[in-house]
Amino acid sequence: MSKKAELEDLKNEMKKATLPLKREATNLVFGEGNPDAKIFFLGEGPGYWEDVKARPFVGQAGALLNQLLQSIKVERENVFITNVVCYRPPGNRDPLPEEIGAFQPYVDKMIEIIKPKVVVTLGRFSMAKFLPGVKISIVHGKVFDVNWKGRQIKVVPMYHPAAALRNGDVMFQIKEDFLKLPELEPI
């Protein structure tokens, strides 16, 4: 079975599952991109526009993510993008630990199918999946070699693009952090 077919099966499984946040949300925001991506972006959760369009990172934060990808000459279609929760939390609140836990097997399966070389975590909730107990302000842009389910992957924590839109210092830092990605894994 192709990776694309495996991801489609997983998406259908998620749509049928009784997952937190499903009742309040409009759409499942599964994830999108290249099933053979070398770089996997993991955000926090869908916002308003993501929920409406059933696509990750399509609002203002998504526009910034697209610009950041362009800054390193990477097409969005060549990476894979998803979130630690795939239904929008009400009022755009932070995802709760039990919600992240309910989606974890599905996110893990996405990573297993795609087999990326690099996982870029966007925000502290996705960072905590791989690097619990650290502060994003200290580790952003650094590369961590992580043994994840028997595979070595590079994890690069970064600020969430939405945080960069609210804070000029964070905007500078995320732009600098992105410039390091091509050195890790040529696309």
C-alpha cells in the first residue's frame, strides 16, 4: 500500500473515531503535504480558517509559514504539515493534555508512515511531544537528535508562527531559525 493510501486510511479512521473536540469543530484538519516529505511540521491545533477549510495553517499563521518556507526555497507541497490535535479547540484555546493524548496515536502513525528525517515543532505543545520539560525560549532553533520509536530523527523546536505575528522579537527569531533547516536536510 502506498504512503498516500495509508494516510487516507488513517484520515478516514480519525473521522470515524470518537475524539475530543469533534463535536464543537466543523471539520477534521488531518494534515497535508508530501507523503515522502523529509521535513514534517507539527503545530498545535487548527484555528478558525483551518477548521472552515479543513486544511492546516491556512490563516494568518499559515501565510507566515508559507513565507518562511519560501525564504528557504522550499515548496509547501514538499513538506508535511499537521497539528498535535486535529479538531479546533473551542475559542481557539490551547489544547488540553488529555486532548493531545487522544490524538497522539494518530500523529505517531502519520510520522511512522511518512518517516521524515526532520520534525519541526511549531509551538510549545508540539515541542513537548519530543522534548518534555524544556522552555521554547531556550531551545528554539536548536537541533536535537531524538530516538523516536527506534528511528533517529532530528527535532527542531520553533516558535509558532502565530506568536511571531504578535511579537517582533519572536518574528526575528523564527526567521533566523528557518534559515538553519536547509543545512539539516536538503530538499
